[in-house]
Amino acid sequence: MIRVGTRASKLALAQTKMVADELARVSGEDVELVEIKTTGDGTTVPVAQLGVGVFVNQLREALEREEIDVAVHSYKDLPTAQPEHLVISVPPRADARDVLIASGGRTLADLGPGSRIGTGSPRRISQLMALDRGFECVPIRGNIDTRMGRVGDDLDAVVLAAAGLARVGRAGEVSEYLDPLVMLPAPAQGALAVECRKADKTSARISSMLNDRYSQAAVAAERGLLERLEAGCSAPVAALAEVAEGSSPGKLDLYLRGAVGAVDGSVVERLSTTATLADATGDELTAEAAAVGKALAEDLLTSGAERLLKSDL
């Protein structure tokens, strides 16, 4: 029996069930879902104020107490510092983009000045305000159903992650998939982290069978950028990496975009880079991709991001 820890939200249960089904398939073992309440559940306080790790800590504690064998997280919820005694596998990543859900199926271009758009994300607020369209960004919390339920009531639209909507079966209600040139996603958005104890060799081996090296490298690059910027969910930092088979045999090509903005959208620094990675696996691939992200973060800091991260704008 493999015990898989999860938050109890609709989205968490849906994505954990996906992972559990795969664990059962590759291992031939029975799988049990174990629901665990986290600090971030049951509160309407914005995530930016709660801090990093509020959806993660109790799951990790359950791992350490050996109450569960595997924990499933939304990767973007994880702190950038990874505990040495825990190991992560990354299943194939879902669509990393943000989406607009608007009344009447309107797109972003259809929304006029004064339109009320719900989002509690400083990253999304910064990029929406940078469009200089006169939007009013309204802080919101709650599950997908709660947020979408406000559209057409007190909100004209909300911005959500495409992956979450797909996982709960509501992708058909998307008004517009937002181009990353307009709305660059959060680092690791759309990716899941399947975490277990390194000392638990059986669970670690089974979980590693779910790992996708393209997703692993992309997420490592994005989170390397985030780590070097020393930024959490309270900072308007965005990143998106694309990884493909390299033009040289045995290599992977990486294209990484990063952005840091003022919360009021007055300034957004955007840079990109390309790199060729060795066709490695495991910790080597993660370290190499993360180094690309950290290097791009250095360029962002030099171009003005350091001032933005320290600013109250």
C-alpha cells in the first residue's frame, strides 16, 4: 500500500488522484489518499501575506513522521530551499499559462477601463496594470469555484491558472488563454511535485518512474531564477522555460524568460536567455538548469530588478 498525502481542496484531490493512478499503474500496488489540512486551508488571508510554504509544511511533516509515503504538491507552492532528506519527481507538466474567465466570454481586449478583474497574485496584478488599460484589480482568495462564481456578479473577470481549470474539468469555460508575452506565468506553474523521503528507497524508486526530464529541467530553471532573486509568492516575479531535444546529440535546449515588475505595473523588467544542457538526469540536470535560471536572475538584478524587489511600488 502506498499512502499519498494531499490537501483536501477540490483541485488538490483532483491532481493527487491523477498522480495516485499513475503510481498504482507503474507499481502494481494499491494506493490510498490521505487528506491533510495545511496552514493555508480555511483562511481568506491573501497567500502573499501568509508566506511561502503554507500549503506544504504539514504535508512534509506527515512525510517525516512516516504517516504517508508520498506527498503531492503544486510545485509553485514549494519554498525554493529543498530539504536534503526529501526528493522530488516531476510528472509531465500541464499548460503553464494563465487564463481569463470573463462575463459574456469576453477577452482581455474586450474589457474596458474600470473593468474589475479578480486576482490576489502580485505577479498578475503587476502585468495587468502594466497594460495601462485602466483595469481595477480586486484581491480574491478561495477555491476555483468560489472565484469563478464571482464573475458576472461583482467582478468582470478573474485570472486563473490553466492547469487547475483543466484538472477540475472546467477548461471549457475559459474565455482566453493569455499569451506569455502578456502574462508570464509564475515559476513552476502547471507542474506537480511528487515528494518522498530519500531514505524510503521503494517510494523514491516508484516516484522516479513518473519523472519527466523536460518538465524537471524547465521547473529547475524557473525556480533557480526565483531562488536567486530571493523572492516568494509576495513578489511579482514570473518565469517560463521551454525545453526540447537539443540540436546536438545527447543535449537539451533550454529557452528561459523571466520578469520582475513593480506591483503598480509602472515598471516591468523582462529578459530571456538560451542554453544547452547535458542530457543528464536527477540532481545533475536540476543543478545545471537551475544555474541557467540564476544567471538570468543576475542579469535581471543588474537591469533594475533589485530596486523593484525592494520597492513598495
